[in-house]
Amino acid sequence: MTAVSLPGVDPRVLARRIENAQAEQIDRTPFPARQGVPSLYVAGGRAIFLGARSPYSVAVGVGLEGMVGLADLDRIESLLGRGGGAVRIELNPFCEPSLAAKLGARGYRVERFLQVWWRTPSPLPPPMPGIEVRPILPGEERRWAELFFVAYLGRPAGSEAELSGGLGLVHTRGNTCFLALQEGEPRGVGVASATEGVALLSADGVAPPYRGQGLQLALIRARMAWAAERGCDVVASSTEPLTASQRSYEKAGFHCAYPKLVMVRPPLASY
């Protein structure tokens, strides 16, 4: 993995700030399964347990500030593997170089690739015509969570347990959840949070019938304005490569800061 050259910006410092903002947002998520389970700080990053089957149980930024030893990996695996679940560790180009080899020796494989995007919040682009984007109002929490589920899986939540994932994002301290509306009807969702000057844009989603109409771009622009109002100097997000989401962020003036790999050790029962 290689980082993209960023004129006038120290890419390592930028990566530390963005990874810390991501870890902080995850760490604040109030999933019931993580109650009483503190996060683990390792070499500039954090391992956070949100449940044995939760894809949000992950180690972020470990190795950004020093060596990750075998004993450190044992501790990470003990935390994230609780209940026999998979263990996910994210790698970026600034992690200490031996970490990837250590994970490979332990049977980790690449689960997916990500690209991390960034820009300053100004100059602010104009709002998208015909689309209203705003934070949710009191009483709209469930409506947001239902639309989030439809946007990501293309179908309504099948149970309250499924819906709880979206509601967890709504109730996370520091998150502001946004709706994108056309003709007064909610059709897209997004989240913004701010940590030490970094505004993290996440949970972008548009219901399948309304994709390709600029709703995600409108969500990005509105959250950039939100970031500017809070004095943030960095706005960041991540997407999978060559996706519609990537194209939306590029249209909004974002640049790729660095790539990431999500490495996973499958549940022990699958060995």
C-alpha cells in the first residue's frame, strides 16, 4: 500500500487524525454488547468490541505510533474474538511495516479494500437544487434507522434486532444524523461527527429507487457546511474503490489520502 502525495500536508499526521476520529466515533457507539468492555489502546490505535458478530468490532490505527508486538496481537484477538467472532484489523500505509506479515502468519486474509478521502470544508459548494438536506428532528430517529437499513440492504429491517444497528448510530453521542429529502420525502441518509477538528462523514446511503439523482452529493455538501460551522479543518470519509460513493466524493472535491486494507481472522470455529 502506498499513500498519495498531498502537497503542503503531512500524510502521516493526516492519517493519525482521521484514524483517531474513526476510532472515536466507533468507541462512542452504544451497542448493548459492548457494555462493560473497555477499548484497548495499542501503538497509536484502538481495538473496540461492539459484539461478537458486529462488523464494527475492529482495531483501527494500531501501529501508527510504534511496534505492534505478538503480545499486543494476543490482547487484540482476546478482545475482538470474544464469543468466537471474527477479528478485524485495519491496515494503512503508515502502520509499522512488520504488522502485515504478523497478521499473515496468523491466518488473516484481506476482507476488503477501502480508500480514505479528505478535503478542507471550504470553499463550500452550493446546495443541490431540488434536494433538502437537514439533521433529523425529534421523533424521526426510527424513520432514519429504517431508511438506513433500506439504503444499505435494499429491503426493510426484518426485526427489531436488525433495526437496532441503525438506531445505535442515531443514539451515538456526537453523531448528527442527516436526511436528504425530495418533494418532502426522505430518500437518503448520512452521519457526521467531529473529533479534534476532523469531521467524519459516514453511513451514506440512498434508497435504491432514487440513486443516481445527486442525493449523496447533496448529503456530502450539507455535511461539509456542518463541519465548517464547527470549525473543522479536515473533512474525511472512506469508500470502497470504484463505487458510486467514490465518484460522489470526487465530485465534491475530495482527494484520496491513503488506501486501507481490512484484514480478518475468521471465527475460530471455521478453522
